[in-house]
Amino acid sequence: MSAPVPPTVSTTHRLGLDPIATPDRLLLGPGPSNAHPTVLQALARTPIGHLDPLYVELMGEVQELLRYTWQTDNRLTIPMSGTGSAAMEATLANTIEPGDKVLVAVKGYFGHRLVDMAGRYRAEVVTIERPWGEAFSLQEIEEALITHRPTILAIVHAETSTGVLQPMEGIGELCRLHDCLLLLDTVTSLGAVPLFLDDWKVDLAYSCSQKGLSCPPGLGPFTMGPRAEAKMMARQDKVPNWYLDVTLLNQYWGSDRVYHHTAPVNMNFGMREALRLLAEEGLENAWARHRRNAEALWSGLESLGLELHVPEELRLPTLTTVRIPEGVDGKAFSLHLLDRHGIEVGGGLGALAGKVWRIGLMGYNSTPENVERLLNLFATELPAFRPSAPVAAAVG
Amino acid sequence: MSAPVPPTVSTTHRLGLDPIATPDRLLLGPGPSNAHPTVLQALARTPIGHLDPLYVELMGEVQELLRYTWQTDNRLTIPMSGTGSAAMEATLANTIEPGDKVLVAVKGYFGHRLVDMAGRYRAEVVTIERPWGEAFSLQEIEEALITHRPTILAIVHAETSTGVLQPMEGIGELCRLHDCLLLLDTVTSLGAVPLFLDDWKVDLAYSCSQKGLSCPPGLGPFTMGPRAEAKMMARQDKVPNWYLDVTLLNQYWGSDRVYHHTAPVNMNFGMREALRLLAEEGLENAWARHRRNAEALWSGLESLGLELHVPEELRLPTLTTVRIPEGVDGKAFSLHLLDRHGIEVGGGLGALAGKVWRIGLMGYNSTPENVERLLNLFATELPAFRPSAPVAAAVG
């Protein structure tokens, strides 16, 4: 073979950069939340091979601790090698066959995402809707199950876009009664809010790494119970998504350890430490801590005259939606918090865009100190953003 | 609403673990390879928000440096939030419409993976094949393009399963002539082996983070040229994969910055540093370093009497397949290297299972010191694994 003359290297895109110098933010938005320092240290460990016996052992630990955190015995419990949205898609991709009817209970942004995804897998998608800030009653769900007779009911436990916690009592029983799989989004509840997957008869669930688990984003915990597994195993065609195919992933994460893809080993180092720390604290303690700090935030905000968007009985301890007062430029205030104080607070999404701030107290960040720091800033610096009273804070 | 009695927390899966204590391995297998220490430090930085102005700036840097590394001007150049396999799937998912004919040139394991994936997107998949250890000639490719008239030709530049580097001269011109998109797997070549995407008229390519880029696994660089983009934009239906949908990802990575999914920010910190270090070294220097160290490995192995599986003109500088000598238990020797010396060397996959070791010298690991260390171990410790000569090393 004659040696061809290679082209010359172009330097058009060769940026000359300084070493990375991102600041230490306090992330009190809808996520990512700050990671535990121990978790960050784990990320920086030397990688090991994805088929190394020591890595295989670590995989087993991650699976087992995810089962504890979700309160499930599901064998098929693994972290997907992508973010929470990948795990969301995995629940649908593996179980939907073309023409299956999927009922999505939509009460915020992430319900709409489930609708979009399910449609791509050629499900017949039907929806029931509640306004952004409300939850579904058991009766509404039962009526929809009877009307639509779906194969899968998908619902969001903790709606990150609205701050609503969907009450779960009785939904799983209804799904069994009407021969339907129950798919639950636990992105903003896992590790932070009481969650009993098996007691609630949930067949499919997913979450993320960067909220209640105190790990950076990049992994999507996924779990599938026996009823969903039976549906997947009975499908006529291959799962129409290779990367998220649980029939293949099960050969890697199960006892066979057949190579599927090169696992994100460092992210899993972090996940292992995050779950270890949570098990050390104990789920009940972590749940109680989130509740306690959220309540302190709520009463502090209300005593500053601010209105919370969600009624107390449906309020999510991890994510609080605060109505932006009349005349205040909400975005300007959150940019001020970010630029001057290094604190991130979220804005509204979809129907709530421009109407609320979203304040997250999740995992490592759910502390009395963070609540106090934020309340102080709302008390002292928000008044300058109010149209009428540029100096004194309005107290309700 | 009456407060229901919550179930009690089960401790069945509550493992009590010690802090993580993985060892510092030297990873000289097919990947992951060791990450640069500076990259590992970047992973441990405090996360920032995925919509933070500083993160948006970092995204632009990563995109630009990926363009440099691939030698492409493609606007749609981004790291997918998954491993290399996710980026592989993204190239197919976005461009295949049901019934499209996809020609896969199969000469190893990863060619077969492309076949499997393309089928899931309902392509009509046709293949041409070469034995594991060989490459395709331009004539074979042209004949197949004429016979099959495919919409997409998919081929692997650097076959990690065999150690073969596919010569690329002329293939892109043929694809243009026959109105076909050229899709190239650069998983084991990006950053380490000469690669000129635009000169070669490649329309779609993907790679991984954990080889030539010296970053841990978890991100999948992806790029799409204007011809592939035109095909994607003309499709009748939505991309049948939400997570990897480039029409949506483009709104986040492009100038709109519309939220799609929460980016794995810490992995992107690492990617930014990995690409910065590569640009600092300069592509030509990195390519020359890989070539130099591979040649030292090859001559060292041959002088120990070992046979290399791939003829020199097709040999991949990043991954060398070494034939396991007659009578030697290849797996026992690699386990010995791992357990006693903390060095990982890969085994064969598929048609080469049990027949070869796979030795990687990639990115940060491509150094004369690593070559010398490994050659010393082959010289001094392999003889004990040979059936006939338990002490003295056979010198060729």
C-alpha cells in the first residue's frame, strides 16, 4: 500500500484555555444539588476496568443499596449509564410495544415529557391533566383507568416543575385491579421523601443521582418489578433502544456479567459512596431531615410575606415553589443571588415560567444553615427588587 | 386528607459498607484507560447548574475542542450524556428512517453492534464482512455501494476487538459519488490516531471519553455534518429516541440553550480538561507519541517471540492484539498481571476470544515507561505460564 500524503492539521478550533476554574456554588435550585464532598473525592479515584472483579463487587453494592433506598426487592435494579431522563426513557422503551395504551397523569412539565417519550415508542398515549400545582385524587385515577383501560399508568411522584408530592396510597392496588403496570417518576423524591415502592405496588421507577442522593448528575437509577419484567420478556420484537435495553443490561448487571457497554466507572464510584452515606444516616433520618428543613424554609418564607404555590398537604420537602411577588423581576433577583452570593435558585418552567422561584433543599444541601442563609438573603435583598419599597422588607 | 399510616422501613438491603477503597490500577486493556490526574481533579469540583452562564461557556469550549480533535467544522458537535455506545446509537437513531438501507462493513465486534442497533431503528441492514484482523479495500467498498445502494455506510475506523486500523483514503469520495452518508466509529482513534473527518468527507462520527482523551468513561463525543443534518431534518416522524434526539439536543447545545436534560456537569468538567490538555500537547504530537510507543511495544513483543495478530500496515497504535502462545492459558496470565501487578490487559472478544490479549496504550497511558514495564513482565513472568519452559523466557 502506498503511503498517502496526510492532510495538515488545522488549528481553527484549537482554543488555548486556562485550567478550569469553576466557582463553588451553593445549588438551591431544582437540581443539580451540591454533591457530598466524600462523593466528589470518590469521583476522582483512578478508574478500574468495567469487568474487573472489584468493579463487579461494587456493582452489586450499588444495586443492593438502591433497593434499600427505594424499599424494593426488585432484582432488576440498576443505575442506567445516563441521567435521570435516560432512566425515564428506559422504563418506557423496555415495556411499551407498538399500540400499547399508555395513560399519563400530567400535572407538570415532566408528565409532558413522559407523553412525548411514550409516543416515540409508538404507544397510544392518553392523558389526564391537573393544573400545575395540584395532585390527582384516587377517584380521578380510577375513573381514567376504567375509561381508558391502559397497559401502563405513568405518574410523577415528586413534580420538580411544580413542587407537588402526589399521594400514592391506593394507586398501586387500583392498577393491579385494572391489570395495568404502575410507572413512577421518583426523580425528586428518592433518598429524601418517604418512598415504599413494593408496598405501593410500583412496577417501574426511575430517578437521578443529583438530588436526594447527593451525587453529581450522570446516572439514572432504574428499577423494574416482576410484572413489568414479564411484559418485557413477552415482547415480540427487540427493545427498540439498544443502549437502554434491560434484557441486555441484565446480562451485565446480573450474574452473567456479559459485556454490554463500558460502564461510567467513576460516576459509579460516586454513586456507591452516596448510597453508603445514605444507608449510614438511615432512610427515616434522611426523610425526617428533609421534612424538618423544608418546614423551616416554608415558615420563614411565609413570615416574609411570600406565598407558596402549593397547599401544605401536597408540598414536596425537596422542592418549594415560591410565587414571585407582583412587580418583582424574578429572573433579576435569581441572577443577583447567583452573581453576588454564588447561590443558584431556579425559575419556573412551562405554565409557571416567570411566576415562581423553585428552591431545592436536597440531599447534602438540606441543612438548617442553608435555610437560614437563604432566608436572610430573601429578607435583606429582595426588598430592593420590589417596585414600591426599595429598602424595607415587607413582612406579612 | 387523613394521614395514612406509613409502612415501616425495611433494612433487608441496608448494607453496611466501609468507604470505597479501589486500588490504583494501570489499565493497559482495550479501555477504560487511565485518566490524566488533572482530569480526575476536575471531576471532583463542586457541580454548577446546567443552565449556569459559566456552564454554558464551558459547553462551548468542549464543542470547539472536540471540533479541533476531530478536525471538523461541524456545528453539531457535542458530547452525548452517555458512553461511546450511546453516541454510536445517536448517529443511527437520528438519521435512519424505517426502511432505509444501511450497509455495515463488519470486521469485528463493533461492526456487529452497529448491525444490531441499525436493525432496532427498522433499517434494512446489509453487511459486507472481512475476517477479524483484516480491513476493507476501496474496491470491496465500492462494489458493495454499487450492489446495495445504501443510504448510510457504517464502518469502524479503529476496531477495538481486533486492533485493525481501517485505511480511510477514498471512502468518503465514493460515498458522495453513490449518494450515501458515511458513518465512522472513532472510539479507539480520537485523540490518538490521525483523523481528518472533514477531509475524509465523514458525515457522522462518534467516540468515547476513556481512551485517547484520557478521561474516565461516561461521555460519548458525537458529530454530524451538513448532509446528515439535512437527512435528519427531512425525516417524517420524531427521532424514535428522546434522550439522543439531536433536534432537541441542538436547542440546548446550540444558541437557544433550551433545557433538555440535566447535563452530567462533572463529567463535562473532566472532558473540558482532557481536551484542553490535548490541544496544549497538539494533535500531531499526540498522534506521534502514540505511534512511537506502539512501535516500541510491537518490536519488544516480537523480540520475545510473540506474534502480533494484525499485519503492521493495518496495525492500530492504540490497541495491539497479541496472539496467546500455544498451550498458554491467556486468562490465567492476565489475571496474574491484575492480581500481582495491578495491571489490566484485555482478552479477546467474539471470534478472537481465548486467542489474543488486547494491549492498549491510549492517551495518558501511552508512555515509554508503561511499554517498558509491560515488556519486562512479559519477559520475566510469561515463561512460567508456558507449558514446556517453566523458567527461561523464549526469545525469538
